[in-house]
Amino acid sequence: MDVLFGSPLGALLARPWVDRVGLVGLRRWYLPLSRLWAAANAAGEDVARFRDEVGAPLSALWPDFQLRALLTRNVQALLHGETARRAWEAAIFSEADADRDAGREPGELDRQRRKAATRHLATRGRFYPLLFPRRPAVARWQIDRPDQLEQRYGPLLADPGRFYAAPLDPGTVAVSRSFVKKGLREYWLRAPTPSARLRQWSGSEMLYARVVEPADRAPQETLIFGSGLCLEFELLSVARDPGTRLASMGWRVIEPISPYHGLRAMPGYYGGEPFFAAAPASSIDLISGQAIESALLVAWSRTRWSGKVALAGISMTSFVAQQVASHCDLWPVEARPDAVMLISHSGRIEDVTFGGALAATLGLDRALTDAGWSRETLARVSRAIDPAETPALAPGHILSVLGETDDWIPHDDGLAVARRWKLPEANVFHYRLGHLGMPVQLVRDPAPFDRLRQVLADQ
């Protein structure tokens, strides 16, 4: 994949047209198939429940016995994946010699877990015929009305900083056994989430993060790197992923699993779906909650290593990184990162929701309107996850990486944040591409990561 991204064909992928094609693929295929797949996961082999979960009439060409056959194949893959995950997690976080003696090697268990999870993810393709003649909704919408949300959060909305107050105890972080593959050491971290809000979302009660680092030397810098919406690299059988690429550049990489995704997926939903399907509550809780979790990971890193610690977020987790830069002064000094990098970020959430192409494709703007929300009412609650007027972190320690043609989330708002925060010009990177082209570009041009390392070295 790295060879592809670095080739002339990779240059074509890092272009604005990719965003337009990606939106069509999301709307017409990936998201409807994911909703059918999530409904099947919830239904097991119960055809009636599957129809109810889908929430739309299925074609008469698909009688119960044929649906049952689809559900049976899916539930087999689901159970296989769950069994492999339980075996992996029980073994890697166990210190029992019996586990080692039984041949439960962490690398092999991880390979089996990923293989089973990938097979289960792939079963969503079997539901393709059910997209016709009528596609299901892209999400299982459960949006609170404005009055319900204000009642749910109460006085927190009057003081957004209170969303980011939480006890941070590095001693709660458990470290798994490790394995080495192709010169990289890999292991996992696990801890109860310090976010009281996230503990109320089923599946997200536990924090998980993967650590990848060079095996032949101790890296000087640690990079906590968040992922994007609906991306679940930890479930895939792939040779290279963002963590391994960055570790090959000499970073120690900590990849937190975002709430509602992958190992933290919410039952009955596909990975990432609750972030928008139960917005704005779910969005507020993910962004503020993962910011608190990031603080815990920073504090834990400082107890283990002496080097500098940076935090980066792309797309969805760029909002997490913005909140860390905005509110890290609320945490102990050891929980504050030395630098933050924002990749494909934006500004006010109401503008992202009512002005971004991705939200329009998801139907989030229409779903919120139907639930009684407007740009003005959303603005009143989104202050909890909007970037502060002035960052708590020094501007010289913050980097911005933007795609100039990105309309999935408004580019101009992201640039406005960089200008308002008075980031040095050397810390602001512009590329003539859109949202989906950015990951490709960062493989082709590591300049932002080189600058991040320089910022850390200059402190």
C-alpha cells in the first residue's frame, strides 16, 4: 500500500475528485450495507427482528427462508469473531505461565482475532441484494430533542470546561504482553474510561489503545494518534496501517480506539454509527470523553518513558485534539501533551453539521432538523466541543494540516481556527486536496510529522 501511495497513481488518489466519489460510495453502498449488517448482528437468526431493525420493507423477492440463510452465515462469522476476541484479550492481559505454555502467543492470537473480525466485517457484502429496490436508512437515528438534551446535561452546558474535568490515574492502565513483527514491537493498553459520560454508552466503558514502536531502539518521542469516523484498523488483517507506518518513521505510536468503534462498538450499531446517529449527545460525549482519555494516556506515557509526548487527530479525532489544545490547562501538568497536531480539522460544530458535505450525505442535518434542531439551537450546546477562543497550549506547539478543497468538513473554518490561535506559519500546512486525499498525502509527504518532531525537540 505504501508503494501504491508513493507512486504516480498515489498522486492521483490525493486529489479533490476522490471526495466526490467517496461520498457517492458512502451514500449508495457502504452505509446502507453497514446498517443491514448491524441489524443482522442485533437480530441473530431472528428474521422478524431483522425486518424490524432495518425499519423498512424488504423486497418480496426475499422471503423469510432466504433471509434466514443470510442471517445464519452472518451470525456464524459474528460468533467466530467474538470467540477470537475473547481468547486474544484474556491471554494478552494474563500473566499466567500456563497461557504461554499452551502456545497462546500474542502475535498469533492477534492474527487470529484480526482474521476473524475481517471475515465478519466482510459479511456485510452478502446483504448487497437487499439494497434493491429500496435502500434502507444509513443510520438508526435516535436523536434527542433540544429540550431533552438540555435536561440530560443540565448545568454542564453553562460551563463547557466541566465536560473535561475527571480524575486521571495512570495506575488504572493495564499493559498487555507484547510481540515483535517485522522489526516493530506491539502491545495493548486497557483501562476503565475516566469519562463519566462515556461510561453511559454501552461498549465504550473500557478504554483500549494499541502501542507500536521500533523493536531495535527506544524512540525518544511518543505520538498518540487518533483515527477517523468509521475507521477500524484494529479489526483488519492488513500488512501496513497508520500505526506501523509512523512507528517505521521512528515514533512510538499509541493508537486509541475511539468510542463507538471497533473494540468499543455499541451493540446493534456498526462502527462509528452512534457518533452521528445519536447526535449531538453522542458527538459531545465522544469528543469530550476521548479528550479526557487522551489526557490519561499522556499521563501514563510520562510514567513509563522520559521523552516528549505529542497528540494528533485526523478528521473526527481532530476535534478531540482541538479540545485537548483548548482545555489541557484543566489537567495536571503531566497529563498535558507537549504538542498537538490537527489534521483535516474545522471549527464550529454547527457549521460542520449544517454546512459540511459529509453531514449532508449522512442525512445528519435533516435528522437534526426533524428532531427540532436548528443552527442556532445546536450552537448553544456545541460550545462544549467547539475550539476555545484561545488555546491552553502555546500556539507554537500546535500544528494545523488542511486540505484546501475539503468540503466534507469546512476547510475555511479550520483555517480560521489556525489564524485565531495565531499558529506560526511554519506550523500550518496546506495541500491542494480534499478529505479522503489527506491520508494518502501524509504517506507521500511526511513534512508535517517532521515539523512535529522539530517542535518537540525545540522545547
